[in-house]
Amino acid sequence: MNAPFQSPEPSQSGKPGLSLLIAAPRGFCAGVDRAIDIVERALDKYGAPVYVRHEIVHNKYVVDALREKGAIFVEELDEVPDGVPVVFSAHGVPKSVPAEADRRQLLYVDATCPLVSKVHRQAERQIEKDRHIVFIGHAGHPEVVGTMGQVEAGQMTLVETVEDVAALPFGADDKLAYLTQTTLSVDDTAEIIAALEARYPEIAGPKAEDICYATSNRQAAVKRIAPGSDLVLVIGATNSSNSLRLVEVAERLGTKAKLIQRADDIDPAWLEGVGTIGLTAGASAPELLVREVVEKLGEWREVQENTIAAAEENMVFKLPRQLMD
């Protein structure tokens, strides 16, 4: 159990003290590490340019760094010229995308996170069992688009809230299954699943939770740092689902939280009356950005760093065979 922290006393520099509670785990997950490695290895193997359909991960710093190395990011496959390699992002793509790549004889590498691919396989198995799938996720998110694109139109229905469950048109005799996006709020998803199971007692669910280990662990870590913090800073992109969920977790515990992309986003006024800051990073944010924030806070305050661990992570995913030689 962690001892309570007190804000450090002002140093000889005259700066007021700041206790910084840094969440662990934070930042890159195994799926993000793998996806970035895939783009870098593709550049090494095939040479620039390598096209990437959608941002490889939702982080501007990462995308810009890969762009400088020769990656070209596009939203749709029709923006990729013939004869160049293309990488599919970690979020996954509908089946129609690799099918079109095959039709055009494009060389493609699939960087879909293996945990997302697992959900895709589950969707196929449920359809084989003649079940309609209720998919819990956020409309328009690329992972949701990719997962819903694994089945035929009309075989999967998206729900985002408990209220959506109440509005579902299915009867008690309908064969149903549910699956979830991997980057959702653990608590919200549990409530939605409970509502589904209450309304449809025979609904089939996955044997193991679809929300990925990294999402769950990062939310658990925020639950450890938020109660003792006056402010929680979450490093992540505005289109990063798992980062947005970290902000929500802190706010639900009654702690003010801010989503930032870089240290320069911090407004010094946020520190007024603040003695303790919690700091974490979404699964697409590199550790370099965490250290950047610590250094920026150090310009204004005498910072005392304290790491608060909720879990240990040692997950590693294999690379595609075509990049292993």
C-alpha cells in the first residue's frame, strides 16, 4: 500500500513544491509497439514511401516521426498508388480493404493489433453459429468500423449506452451474442453488458473480456492516482479512445482532469492551488512525452516524482512473417 504523499516544501530556488504521482503502467502498449515497428521495418525493407491507411496509432508525435522517415498517411485505399506497399493501422480494417488490396495486387502489411484481430475472429464464429451480434463501441471509431466490417451488413448492431440496449428491437427468442471494442471504459462496459444480460438472459458473450489488458491496466492506474491528486494530466490525442477514457475515469472520481498532447498544452494557470498532480499517458503516447511534461512542470515547480503502480506488463506480440526476414 502506498504511503500518502505531501507536497514538497519550497526549495532554495524559491519554487513552490509539487508532488507528481506518475501512473504505471502508462503509454505504449504491445499492440502500439508492434504497429510502429511494422511501419519502420516496412520502410527499411521496401524503402520510402510506404503508405499507411489511417494513422498507424492515434498520436500526432508518432505519426509525424514516421512521416519524416517516409511514411505517407491516407484515409482510404484509393489514395494509394499502384506498386507501393501499404500498411493497415493498428485499429483494424473491414474485410473489404484487404480484398481490394488483393484485387489491385498491392503489397500490404496488416498491423492490426492481435487483440483486435481476436475480436474479428469472435465475430466470425458468432455469425457461423447464426447469432446476431450486439457490438458495444463508439460509432465512427476506426476499430468499430473495422470490426463491423468483418460481417455482412445487418448482422451486427452497435450500442453505445445502456439506453441503446433498452431500444434494441430483438425478442427473447432471438439468438444473440455481444462483443466489445477493446478501448472502452471498463465500468461503462460492465453496465452495458449487465443491461444486455438482464434483457436477454441467453445472450452469448466472449469467454474472456474484449477490453484489452492495456486499457484495463491504465484505467486501474488512474483509479490509484486520481483520489490523491488535485489535477490529473492525461497525455494523448483527442481521437484516442483509450486516452479519453482515462480522463473520464479521473473525473468520475471527482478529480479535475485535462487531456494534453504535448507539454506545451499545459496552462500554468492550471497549477494555481494545486499541490499534487497525477500524470498518465494513453496507450499511443510515447514515454518521451511523459518526460517532456515532467520537465515542463519542473520549470514552474520543485517536482517530487512518485510512481504509483497498478499492474506490471510484459506482453509482446509477434511481427508479421513477411517482415521477419
